[in-house]
Amino acid sequence: MVDVVLIVMSTLFGIMVIVASVYFMVYYQHPQDKWVAWLPKVIVVIGLTLSAWNIFVLPLDVANQNGQVDAPGKIPMATITLSFNLASVFIFMIAVPFTMFYYEGEDDSDESDEKKKSSPSQVGYALKWLIPTLIFSGGIIGIMYWQLGYAQIEVVQITGKLQAGFDITNEYCKAPAAGATAICQRTPGYRYPQVSWIVYTVALIALIGWIIFIIFGGAGLIVLPVDLIQDFQHRPKPITAAEYAERKKAIGQQAHLLLEVGGQLQADLKEAGRGGARMNRRYRQLRTKENEFRKDAMILEFHYRRLEECYKQQGGNILLQYLGFVGGCISAVISVCWIMHICLFLIPIQLGGVPFSLFLNDFFTGISGVPFIGTAFYAMFSFYLLLCVIKGNSKLGMRIVFITIHPLKLGETMMNSLLFNVGVILVSSLAVSQFCALAFSRYAKYTASGYLFGVQVQKLKNMAFVYQAFIFAFLGVAGLMIGWIIYKPRSKQRENRMNFKW
């Protein structure tokens, strides 16, 4: 019998996620984007909604399965999970790139702002970049599916002769008496069932999310709590009018320098980009310089706002600062829990051994009987990983030359930046959902999510060692970030200094 209560609660929760996604988009969008740019707004809402659904499908799957092999809830979780994943792939591979190319075509136009309107040329520009990308990606996925679209399942082949009076049971192949030999032979081997093209496509696209998750998530796991606590430690302090005037003068000098550099850089980019020369070496070098210029402009803006907060607001809102400190302490606890869980549970399994402890699996199993509490704690631990990805992206982006920064600012985020971050969050949510299915495999036993990842995706031919390496790489990046923070403390970090070299 279908669990009506579970279906109703899941539907209400899904609606709440949509409302929260709309609120997020409205809360972060730039005033210039109000009542315009409806297409990217719809994609942002859909992308955020799918990201949340990808993660929340696991506790729904657990409730539907209720720890039994035959799901008493009767909800087709395998179909729902694959539908969400496939929709996420579509949004990430088609909708987000098309929209970003579309508005990039508008930004790169030589026309004046008064004449910039949606035009067929923008659609053509977007399709010009999107279609070759899709053809190339589709060809790679098709070839790989044809050659490697199989799961490698470990099996044991049992051979023996039937004897009268014996039934085919698990007891048949045991030794008939103490000291006697078994009447069957066991031969380890593999079976190679073909997975569906949907599962294989989702698995390959999720690999992109895994790479992002490992690099940025591993870094964010350390820098998120550290930065929150250090932001409180170095919070804005009230200053005098003389100090304000002196600091403002220094910021003004740096702003004048960046204005001159920005004007020259814009002229050079326009000159290098004419005549279809977008892929020439000169244009790429200028794009790299443009990324560095944008980062310096962001640093200057940060210092100016901090100065205004110190003088005009006399240090800012102390309540928000203490909330940030509490958030940093909670983040530190969650980060430590994740590191301990990986070391105690995941790594021994990846090495073929027995886990030292079930740790978070026992915790979630113990509180799953309390309505909403289990889901709330699961959401806290899983969405924390997405926050780590966003934080790691912004932190490492300030140091990696070729990464373009798209910061999320309350009420000041342009639609292109929202689209970029939604794309990162969406593809990372696929990796996070798979990682949680692996990390909480005891809590999520017999679930469709565990079957899809643990039996099909993780067992793909020549892919098992990749996922094993990902776990160690995630911890490795976190360890490197600890060393980097010790080697280069806050005072030496780029975003906390106004040392522009132009």
C-alpha cells in the first residue's frame, strides 16, 4: 500500500524548496535585473530546486524503504532519482551555457547600451558556441558508453554435482561432516551487465561535479570555519575622522590606478576581439589580465566597504558579527565530524577492510525515528558540503589566475554570476548526493540511491578506482589547505591587502 502521508509530506517539502529558491534568487539579484531577464531567473530557480531535490531524495528514499528490502512506501524512488539527475544534466549542459552565451553575446556587442536588445544575433552567438560543445560532448559520451558502459560486478561461481536427497540451498555446498571437503567449488569472477545510457550519462557528468567537489569542497571544508572565526576576530572597529580620511585617501589612490588600468584593458580587449580573433594568444592573455583586474577591483571594494562600516556605522552590527562567530564554531564541528567520518568509515571500506566505526550512520539511524529531526540533521551535513564548494571556489579563485570570480552578494549579484554559481551548485549536488549515498551507506541500506551509485555508477568498468581515489584526494586537498593557512596567515592573503601590481 502506498504511504499517502509520505507522499503528501514530500510534496509539501518540494513546494517549500521551490519557494526558497525563488526567495534566494530575489534576495541576491541586482536591482538592474528586476523585472527583466526572465529566462535566466527561471533557470536559476529550476537549478537551485533540482540541487536541493538531488540531495533530499536520499532521506525520502530511506523513509520509503524503512530499512526493508521490499519498500513499504511503494514510491518508485529509482525513477524519481534518475529523473532529477537527468533534469540536472540537461540544465547544466544546455540551459545554463545557452543562457550565459546569450547574455555574453549582448555584453560583447559594440552597440550602445540604448540599442542593446534581444536579437537573433544573440541567439546565433549562443548556438554557435553551444552546438559544437554539445556535439563534441555527446560524441565522447557515446563512444565511452559503447566501449565502457558496463558495470563490473564481483560474483562467485559455484560448481558441483547434484546428489540424490540434497536440495539446492545455501547448505548444499557446505562440507557434509567435520573434516570432510565441500562438494562444490567456488570460483571468484565478474559479471558485466550493461547499464542504461541515462545512468552512464549522469555518471560521466557527475564526474565533473566530483572534481569540483574535491578541489573546492575539500578547500572549503577548512577555510569556511576558519574564515568565519577570523572575520569575527578581525571585525570592523570604530575609527576616528582622521583615520577615516587617511584610509580613504589611500583607497582613492588605488581606485585611480585601477580606473586607468581598466580603461586601457577594455580598449585592448575590444581591439583583440575584432575580426573573429577570440582564440588568439593575445586575446587569451588579455582575458587573464581581465580576471586579475576584476579580483583587484573586488578587493578594493571590500576595503572601501569595510572602511565605511568602521567609521559611518562605528563597527557595524555586533549581533550579526556574533552570529557569524557562532556559525564558524558550528562549521568547525561539522568539518571535524566529516573528517572523522571519512577516516573511520569510508577509508577502511575503500581499502577493502571493515570500518572502525559507523559514526554518522549510527547517529542518523538513531534520530531517524523522530519526525523532521533526522532530515534536518541530514540537510545540515549535506548542504554544508555545498557551502564548502562555494566558499572554496571563491577562496581558491582569488589565487588561481585562469578562474573567473563570480561572487554571491546580497542584492548585488548580476544574473550571469547567479547562473555560473547555480551551474556549479547543480553539478556539485550530483557529486554530493553520490558522496552522501556512499558515506551513509549503512543508514541508506536497500535504497534506490544506494543501488544506483553503489552497484551501477561506482561499479562502472574501469571506474571503481577513480571513486576510491576521489575520497583520498578530498582529504588531501583539505590537508593542503591546513598547511597553506599555517604557511600564509590572514595578514598575507591577497584579499586582505591592497597591494596592486599594475
